[in-house]
Amino acid sequence: MSVLTDLPKILKAGIRKHGVPGASVCIYRSGRLTQAAAGVLNVETGVPVTTDSAFQIGSITKVFTATQIMQLADEGKVDIDAPIKSYLPDFAVADAAVTDNATLRQFMAHTSGIEGDYFVESGRGENNIEILQKMGRLLPQVFPPGERMSYCNWGYAMLGRVIEVVDDKTWDTSLKERLFDPLGMQQALSLPEDALRYRCAIGHVPNPKKKGQPMLSPMPWLAQGQKSAGATPMMSTADLMTFVHMHLNGGVTKAGDRLLSRSSTNAMQRQQIKLPADSPRGATGWGLGWILMNYDGHKVFGHDGGTVGQFSFLRILPEKNLAVALFTNGGDAPGLYDTMFRQTFDRLGRVETPRSPSPDPEIRVPPEKVVGRYQRMVGTIEITCRAGQYFVESSADPGHLTGTTIPKTPIVFASRDVAVLESKIPALKNQTLVFQGNEKSHSDYVGLGFRLYRRC
């Protein structure tokens, strides 16, 4: 079976297997695109997905926002090592020292230490990021800035606000003028009202009344003040690849126009902080926007995104000039991602995609090292031990959308610092917990995904 020739067939079988209502995939190979689409945009209307359909890209947006910041740096309008307060004089969080000293670079690499899952409603007007900024004055610290990495959505919202102030226009307008238009992106938007102009997907979530069947997401959009972090932008997979091409081409578009300096393009792909071993998705570090990964000894970078019922995945293998993007609107999106990307990277890139760490029941971890309660704004994680068997359970604060609820689930260690969830739930199966800090006595933090929870 040829991946390129049989891509529509592979995608169609994949969405059926993983219960995904609709999906679009695009393979970039040395400048040439191969696309496929399958399923429906909306289970109620039955409108089919086409290759020009627009899906929410979620946090892949962060790479666009980071690119805008680097464009401003190229123009001499911002210094990414300057405190964000240099551009937002009324910026403030709970810690006064962080208020005065947190830098743009730290926000771009998620090393500010600020609790960032702050999806509160800040209105639908043009000033929604500004309002969100003022609402963040009490946001606490998970750790001191620069010490380690923990995902911070609010930080990327603040980068969007810097763009608005320096560019003297809304982030949406800046995004369109700096990237969408010069790249020739035809099915790309960030304003919800513009969705009427395009063939757009809506997210789907499990139907509590009909097991195994999806229903429309009750929240078509996340809080719009977080738009520069990923709340609103939508596009087709082909449009995303025009952006990827620019980054693979040293900041130059297909038309030959330079949008970003080569030095800034390279800087975005340079490691800002190293991640612990066995971090999710083969991640080894974080760049300026990009997640940096290792696939079987080969450099890969990319990003993922998730809104309420829509999930996006992007991986780039620069040495083979290969990139793959997958957009979905519900179901077991991680399962479909695994199916699609293993085939494309194994066959086209000749590299093996990372697998979850293998649990080893023989590994013995002292209970005092990991047992305990770990917390952040979005909820808590509790690690317990009974008769030598470890369990994880988490509760999500109902006021926060990004908290993860995990029923009491066995975990088995793959190393002294990494445990694997033994769950039959697709979204939780083989997820890892990465314990960090104070190696000699107890762990100060546990990481789930790329978010750190601090021991209470």
C-alpha cells in the first residue's frame, strides 16, 4: 500500500476505527502536497469534509503568535529578552518580582512559571485580550521563572497583547496582515463571525445519552481573550502547510517574499529549555513556539492543538523536507493521529515515531517519593499506593476547561521518575506522569501532558 496514493483510503478507515466524525490530512513533501478528507463537518447536517475545509487549530496558533513576535523583533520593535512590562506597563500577576521581570522569551518557551490555564470570559469585543490581561493579577506561580517548563496559555494571550500594543491594531488584524495575506492562505480566519464565509468544522464531544455516539460541542469557541493562544483560529491543512513551507525555507514564502529573517527562523527551532526524559510525544525540549522532538535520533519539531471537540496535529522532519498535518473534530483523535503519523513517518520519512515508555513491574519506587497530592488552579492529582500498587486519580475544577478528570487508575513505573497509566479509556491509555524535583526524598512536581502540578 502506498501512503500517498492510498491516503484517502487510509484516512477513511482510520476515522471509522477511531470514531472520529471528520478529518483532513495533508502531507508536505519537498514542496508538494498530498491531501485527503473524510467524514462530516457536523453530524447533524451531514456536510462532508473536503480538503479545503477549515478546522480549529487550537494551540498550533502559538507558533503563529511566536512568529509575529519574531517579526517585530526583526523590525527592532521588541526585544524578546526584555520584561513584558516594558510593552505592557500595567501588566501584573500575583508575584511582584515576576510582574517586573518575566520576559517575552519566557512566555514563548513556557518557562515563566505562571499558572496559565485561565480561560475566563473576557468579552467578544476588540479589547478582549486587554480585559484578560487585567483579570490575571492574581495568577500564582508554579515555580520560579526559567527554572523549568509548564504550559502557559495565558502567557501566549499576553504575547498577543504585546503584538496589539506594538503594532497598534488588533491581534486578528496583525495576524491577517503579517501572515495570512502574504502567505496566500485562502481558508484561514481568526474571527468567529468569518466562519460564515467558509466550509468550517464544529467540534464533537461524547453524547452522555447515547454511548459511543458524538454530539455537537456545547462550546463552539473557547474564551476569545485567549485567541492568540489558540481559542479561535481556523484554517485548512493546506493553508497550514504554506506556513510550514515558510519556516522550512528560512522565512521566505513560496512567492519569494521574506516574512521572517533566517536567524529568527532558526532561533524559533533552537532549544530554550530541556525537558525530562520520556516527556510526552517524544519531546526533548521547547523552542520559541515550537515543540522540539526526537524521532529515532532525528530532529522533529511541531505542535498540537485542542479546543472543545477539535484536535490538530503537526509534525515536521526538516532533514527529509517532510511535514504532516491532521485536523479532526472529535472522537479518539490521538488514536487516529497515531495511526496516520506512524504510517507516514515510517514509510515516507524512514523514521520511527516515538512510543510510550514501557511499564516495568520490577521497578520499585519508594512511596514517600511520589505518594501525595499535587495541585494547580485547574484541579488536583492524587497519587496513592496500596499493597505495592500505585494509583492516580485527578479532579478538575469545574470553573476551568483544561483540567483533566482521571478516575482512580492503576499506574506502573517505566523508570523511577515516569509512570504509565493503565487505562482502557482511549484519551488516557498510555499517558504518562513525569515526576520532577528533589530526587533524593520526594518529588516536588508531577507533569501530566506538559503541565506541572505542585506538591501540596
